Amino acid sequence: MTTEALTPRTRVRRLPELGVYERDQIKAILDEALYCHLAWVAADGDPRVIPTIHTRIDDTLYVHGSNASTTLRGIRGGVPIAIAVTIVDGIRFARSMFEHSMNYRTVIVYGTTQEVTDPTELARVFDAITDQVAPGRSADARRPTDEELRQTTFVKVSLDECSAKVSEGFPEEPDDDLALDVWAGILPLRTTPGVPQDDPLLKPGTPQPPYVTNWRRPGATPA
Amino acid sequence: MSADPGERTTIHRHPERADQDPATVPRILDEALTCTVAWVDAEGRPRALPTIHARIDDTLYLHGSRAARAWKAIAGGAEICIVAMLIDELVLARTSPHHSMNYRSAVVYGHAREVTDPEELYAAARAITHHVLPGRERDAAEPRDKDWRETLIVGMPITEASAKVRAGPPKDDTSDLDLDVWAGTLPLRTVVGDPIPSPDLREGIAAPDYLDGYRRP
């Protein structure tokens, strides 16, 4: 078990039996999650949180945005941030309202941002974030020009301080509730793709690539 | 001190995605199963916590453990920021920088108060159950007094909030339209599997009809 990421902030205190600190399991959740919620402290001292997409290479997590974005200006370098991802696998229906819960996998990463400036790393992470949306896409799509690269800022945080919380299984209820005439169990949930829609301006005869027609999240079980 | 409310909720980046319709924020909050709450801890660092929420009119309700420091801070009136996000489609452009998503997101700013009025507490508990699946609040057993010793509910006014919405096909530069690369959108939705009864479910209790009615994007 890799525990170097365990700090007072990342130790799961509420329902500690759900805490997961193994790096490989944390990475798998980060890779499967399509987007994250990114929190930071604004200049006014108040919290901000926005949805964005992320990508991971080895033990580093990257987020990006336009140079013009308020968020990117706020978190550009040396700024503490918190990133949360949530995957809901199912709804857990208990007999009592209070024992209702969800089967979920969440990861929280805390770190201090560093701006990516090395051109080789920048090119690599641009591919990675394109593949985060649809694995395989970076080999097809035109890569960014130097000008486009200049307009985009990537920041990274290490996975040195992170933890996951994984909740699975059936509701656990006190004996006196088991006798209630209420259904209990799990309703599984899954994100699935629909039918790909061609861009109205698509060049006639351009086929839909297999990573679109067979899209699924890395690690997710096929339908 | 809080920033000027107008400033925090102004969408600077892609202002065309700002959705000013007052019905949009409530609709996103209702549709999103979960949200993330951010606050600033005693050391001045950002913290984030995924949780579920429910809305009654202009109030957003959250619940958590009384024992958790996060919920003590939030119930104590710490400035918080909540984001809820729905992904409708992936947007694949011909060029990697123009990749995007069609999404609807809502951000709510402010601070919460602990709910102590019994009537409001029970209304919020029912609303949170209803949020997860409409109809369930009529079946599930209501909280007992001891439950409130462990769990608190906070309410937050949805007065300072913004919504951001992207829809439509990719937007490549005209000079890239001739590339031999597929471009378009891929709709995503959340689907339910077959309900799995608890191993300790009493015999003869059928899965309720509302399990079939689960609809979220």
C-alpha cells in the first residue's frame, strides 16, 4: 500500500473504512472520470470552484485553459488548489431515508500548481488531454500550432497528496428497519454514448472513427 | 469579505455561454445528481467535497455529518462555493485545441445556515430523497430524532449564482474545415441497469415503479 499521499487533509475521517490510498486505484479513478471540479482561493479570500477537464501522466495531474480565463490567471503558478472527481456507480436505496446512499468513487487531490513551460511536456500533455475525452483522438486531430499553444496555459500538480473514497455494496440498516415493507437495493448507473452526430460542415465521406462509435471510459466495463 | 456579487457571477471566458434565464440554474441543480462544495480551511487553503444536494424554491440544501470538520465549518457560516455539472455531449473538432464539451454548469456562491426548525428539517430530508429519485420520499422511512444527532442539514440561498451552457457542433477555423478528420458530437447519457435487491430484502417486496422512471442526462 502506497501511503505517502496520506496527510491530515487526505485521511478519510468520515467513514474511514471507505478510504483508499493506493496510488494505482486513485489513478484509475482519475482516468475514468471525464471531468473534475477545481477549487482555489480567489484574491478576495473566498473559495471558487469550476468544472473542467483534467488528464494524468504518471504521477502528475494537469488542467488547462485559455490564457484569457480568470481561472487560469488565478491558479497560474504556485497556488494551492483542490481537485475533486466523482463517479457515481449506483444509487443505494435503503428502507429509511437516512441510510440512503450512493455507490461512488471519489478522489481529492491537493497540491500547489506549477505552470507547464517545457515545449516537449506541453506537446505531450496536449495529446493526453485530447485523449482524455476520447482515447485515440490525439493521433487524428490536428495538433496545436505554436500560436495556439501560446494561447493555452497548462498547470500541473503532483499526486503527492491525494486520497480516494470508494463506497460499494448494499445498504446496511439496523435490524428494526429490516422489517419495513420498503424495497431496498441498488440501482446501477452508467454513462453511455448515444449515436455520434456528424458536424454539419463535415467533409462528405469522412468516416466516424472507432474510438467514437465504440466510445467508453478507460477502465469502465463495456455495456 | 465577499467580492461584489455581480463580479463573481459574471462569465468572462466565453461570455456567449452565460445563460441568464433565471430558470436555468434551478434546472441544472435539479438535474445534477451530485455537486462539489468548496470552502477555505483555517490555513487559508482551498478544500473540496463532493456531496448531494436538493433544492426547494430558492434554497439549496446540503447534509453532512456533525462530526466532520468540513460540515462544522459550513454550518458555521463559512463562505462556500458550489458547482454542479452536466455533460450532454463530447465535441470533437478537427483540431485538438477546439475540442470541447456540450455542458451545463451552475455555480452558487454564499454561505449556509444550519437548519434547526423541525418542519424545515423534514422538508429538506424529503427533498434530498426526492432529488435522488422522485417518488422515493413517499416510501422511505422518515428520520428519527437520533438521526439528527449525527447529521446536520444546511440551507443556502440561491441568490448569487451563474450558469454556463455550451451547445452545438464544433467550431473549427475555416482553414481547418478541409482536413480529413471526422468532427461532430457524441451524446452521453446516464442509464440505469436492472435494480439489484438487497440480499436481506424481505420476500414479496417488488421493486417500485419509480425505479423505471429514472431520467438524468
